Amino acid sequence: MHIGQHAPAEHVIAHVSDTHVGAGTTVYGRIRAAEQLRTVMDRIVEIAPDAIVFTGDVADAGESAAYETVRSIVEPAADRIGAEVVWVMGNHDARAPFARHLMGVEADPDAPLDHVTELDGLRIVAIDTTIPGYHDGRLSAAQLDWLRDVLASPAPHGTVLAMHHPPIPSHMPLMTVIELADQHQLAEAVEGTDVRVILAGHYHYSAHSTLGSVPVHVGSSTCYVVDTGADPRGMHAVDAPVAFDLVHVHADRVVHSSVPVSPGALVLDYPVESLDHVSAMTAEVRRETFARASADIDAIALVRGDTLGG
Ligand SMILES: [Fe+2]
Ligand SMILES: [Fe+2]
């Protein structure tokens, strides 16, 4: 059973971006990107989503050793929970080793790694926005034709489009140097189709926007983050708390939630048994117990499962 007015999501996706794992232990002089990915995967195993989508910059410099490290962390975790893994190329990735080590296929470095994953009626389309040798992004006319072809027949639960370069503006002028070119062409290709949301990365900060009528969600990075509050004439990458996202795909909408990779100190604790007790209450008792402003929330939170509601 569920409580609340919305039925549970039909599909749950973990959206991880810009892991930037290197061939060595650290990247950018201090960041243990592989260790941070290991923590991310531990959290994802607990969440057990239906799919895990990596929106690019999986490796920091396209190194085979980095992809092997990533695969050794991600594959066993995904297998344990039976989650599909969707790999999307980023500008720090290199197509041939990316395809070989992560996807188990040989790829022509000049051919974009575009592919489709079917997830119980939900279609996840991965499109490769990279340009070998450059950090900005584009989609070729052939890729847009391919996308139009794929989207010509709708999927039962619609489509999630996953890409690295976000098709949205940035308030940081320096970001525009490495943005996706000709975003209006993608807007035309997805308008009126069953694309329900676009997932992207690349900016290393969380952002929400739209492309035409399609929502766009940009995930942050699990490696380093760009300080969005800094003077936008510069660009400051910082070793600050990192996050990934949960994407709950409901029948009528999509909800994104940010998950802290390191949850921090516990200050208020509702034990996991709480839900069983709360579910057994009538809606009226539940509201009086938890929603009344005068309820002692600390006392409720600290009550353990064996006495809660008991
Ligand atoms: Fe990145
Ligand atoms: Fe990037």
C-alpha cells in the first residue's frame, strides 16, 4: 500500500554524471573520484532503481584503466540489484575505449555512440553530443535524423533522452564556449514526440530548464562541483559535497531528487519501521500525530519502531 495522494513511480532511474574517474588514485590533485563513485554505487544498491544512467565524462581523460576501474565498481553493483546501466559519452571520454570497456563492443571513433534501452515500456535514448578532440558539443544532421526515426513511434511509457551537453543556457559566459551548438535543431526534433524529460550533465552543477515544452534536468557531478554563486566572469571548480539524482517517472510526471553522496551527521531519526506504523493509522490519526504543529516532532522521531504508535 502507499500513503499520500500519488501512486508510486512506475520507473525509478539513478542519474549519475561526470564521475571523472582517472587512471590513478586521484584527479585534480586531491579528489578520489573512484572512491566517490564507489560510495555512490553503495547508495544506489540500497535504493535499487530500475536503471542507472551515466550522462558522460565517466573518465577524466578517456583512459582504458579508468574505464576498467569504473566497470569493476558499477557492474557488480548493478548486477546485484538487476539494474540496467546506460552509458552516455561525454567530452572527457574517448569512444573506442569507452565502448570496449563499458559496453563490451568495438566502436569506430568517428561514429557517435547513440543507442536505445527499453525499460519495461519506458524508452531511454542515449545520444552522443561529443566532438572528438573538443570540449564543446554538437549533434550531426544524421544523428538528428536517427533521433527523429527512433521517436517516430512512441513508447508505452514515453522516452527519457539522455545526453552530456545540456540544451539550455548557462548564466556563466565561459560555459557557453563548451555548450551544445544549434540547440534549436534538437528542440525541433523532440517537440511533439513522446520525450518526457532530457537528462544531461557537463556543467557540474544542478540545473532545471526546458527545451521547447520538454523539461531538462542537469545533474551535478560526483567528482567536483562548479560554484554557481561565484562571480560568473570566472569559473570555479571546488571540492564541495557532491550528489547524484533520483528520477521518479510517474504515469503523469517526472520528479527529480538530489541525493547527497555523503549524507552527513544524523540529527533527526525516524526509524525505517515508522512507515509500517504510519501506514496502519487512519489518515486522521496520521495527520494528528505528524502534521499537527504542536506535535513534539523530536519525541516522535526518537520513538523506536517497537513503541511507535504502539
Ligand atoms: Fe565533466
Ligand atoms: Fe563535460
